Amino acid sequence: MQCVIKTHLSKLKNKLLKYFPPSHDIRSNNMWILNPFLPCENHELSLLNESQLLELSSDKLLEQSFNTKNLNQFWISLRNEYPNLYEEALKKLVPFATTYLCESGFSTLTTIKTKARNKLDVEPTMRISFTNSIEAQIDSLVKQHQDQGSH
């Protein structure tokens, strides 16, 4: 029995490597995003970004902040201090957040739309379920608002 399991796992590993080869792993050159305080090589950053990453990784206060915040909150907190690294990290992190929202929206829809409620208009219910999970940036919206002049 143990031999059968080993063979199965070996075949499974080979199939996974066929579909997901290590050379196409987006994490390979982007481990600095997941933890900028671990030493890693092979990140394809510009010289400016590399020096900023070195500066960031040696900051003990930021390391404490990294340990207390989730990954997205940490990078958002660096928007003003390290704008170039923030932009690079955001390019890699945003697709996962939007995929998550899409998947959670579909899950919510399947929960709302049951056989008993299949004629229900789901748009208002979906809107409410999404607004509960997304935090509004009121200050940013107010700053962008342009007052309307008098006639």
C-alpha cells in the first residue's frame, strides 16, 4: 500500500510540475514582496528600487510594523516613504485581491440565489455584501472633489 501511495504522489508531483513549471513561478523574483526583511537574490529591480529595498530591510521599526500588519496594509503604509517599491508590490498584489473579490462575489451569489429565491433581484443584495468588505476611502474622495463654481 505504501508503494502505491508513493507512486501516486510521484506521478502527481510530475503532473503538477508539467502544468506549473518552476520557471513560470511568479514568486521566484518577487519574494521581496512577501517578506522584504528576508535576504533573497534574483529580484529584478532597478538600481533605485534595490537601494530602497536595502534601506527598507534594515529598518527595525518597519520590520515590527510588518509583523503586526497584514501584507496589503504593510505595503499601503509605505506608499509615501517608498513610492517606487509600493508601486512594484502593488502591481503584483492587486490581481490576487481582485480575483478574491470575484470569487467571493460568486460565492455570495450562489448563497443568495437558491431555488426558493431564484426570482429575486440580486443586485442590491450583492452591492451590500461587497460594500461591507471594502473600506471606503472618504478622505481621498473628498480631496479629489472639485467644488462647483457659481454661475
